[in-house]
Amino acid sequence: MPKETPEEKRRRFLETAKASISNAYATEEHAIIQAIDAYNEAEKVRNILYERLEEWYSMYFPEARINNQSTYSKMVIAIGSDKKKATEEQLKALLGDKAKAVKEQIGRSIGREPNPDEYSAIRMVAEESESLFRLQDGLDAYLQKSVKKIMPNISYLIDYKIAAELLAKAGSMQRLATMPASTIQLLGAEKALFKHVKFGTKAPKYGVLFKLPQISNANRRVRGRLARLYATKISIASRADGMSKRFIADKLKVQLDKAAQKIYKIK
């Protein structure tokens, strides 16, 4: 067999590298990772933007007390530059039962009306906030469909967005499927773990899994045990999703719920 020339060897290495990259991105899991990262980043931006919108609009309507961010943005857009012209019917379509109370607040408001240039500027902020809600809704619809297809077992046990975050932290389904439960338990707590190792701070008990209401709403004393329990079942489910491709989550869910109930009873 003739010896390869340096140019032929370089070309072969390039072809091998291209094939490896193509294979690595052949599944939809990497699109899921990008989608959940985009979703979380949009949420951060939206929260920052909403804080600015609320602080700014309080110059014109300081009495407004609306907890829903999207409703608040829509109100800024709907009311226009003269809130006193807003009808109760218009407010009811937007606020429901709170319309009458808001109408009364408008009547006794101490806030001034914005001039046209001011309102134009603040309206752009409100519209951008609404566009981020629409972006998140679209990403959420994609994630709900795709995560359940790629991670049917894990998403049966936990919320699909949290499942997507675990995948994003792991980097791929193959890595997630080979991780021990102890590592899955701490995915998302890398900074806290680093501080623990380097500075001797308190060891973290959970990372992304703390977003599970079953853990975050539980008594502080049992959160660590619950996180360990969920991580153990997710570890088994991840191997089924990443390797065997069998659906076993229904049985895992029964075991998980029974074990969790025992932990909840601990005082």
C-alpha cells in the first residue's frame, strides 16, 4: 500500500473531523439545548426590561398594582398617552374583574400624562416586553414537543423545561446517560461546588433540580434527600432515553412518588 502524502493525510483528517461534527449534531438534542438557553436568556432580559417599564410608567400611573408582567405591558400599550380616556369596557377586556378598581385608581391618580414623545418611547419598551413573551411562548411550544420526543422517560418524571436544562448542563444525551446520580443532582451548582472545594463553603445539595416544586416547596430538612431521590430516578431514566430507548418511566414514577411520600413525612 503506497504511503500517504502529507496532503492526503491532511485531507483524510479533515474528512474524518467533518464526519464527526455531522454525527455529533445529527440528533435534535442540540437544538433543544439552544432552545432552552434562548428561553432562559429571554426570561432574564424580559425581567430586566419589565423592571424598567414598571419604574418608568409609575411616573404616569403610580397607583397601578398589576402583578402579571404581560398584562402590565398590554395595559401600557392599550391605555395610550391619556389613561383617563380609557373606558371600563376597554379595561375589562384587558384586566377582567380588576377593571373597575383600576378605573377608580385612574380617576384619583396623582401621575401626570406623558407627552407624545415620552409615550412613544415607553410604548416601545412595553412592545419589546410583549415580543419577548411571544418569543418564550414559541420556544416553550417547541421544547414541550421536542423534549418529550428525545427524553420521554425523563420528561415523564419532571417538567420538560427542567429536563431540557439538565440536558444543556450535561452537553448531550450520551453524557447525561452516563452520569451518576450524584453528578446529575449537582448539575447547575458548579459555582457553588467550586467554592466548596476551594474555600470550604457549605456543600451544595442540588442545582437545576431545585426548580422542581416538589423540592423547592418542601421542608428545608428534606430537600437534599428529595434531590438525591429525583437524581437517582432521572439517572435511570436517562439511560433508558439515551441507550436502551425503552419507556420505563411509568414504573419509575410510581417508585418515585412512594419514596417521596416517605421523605415528606420526615420531621
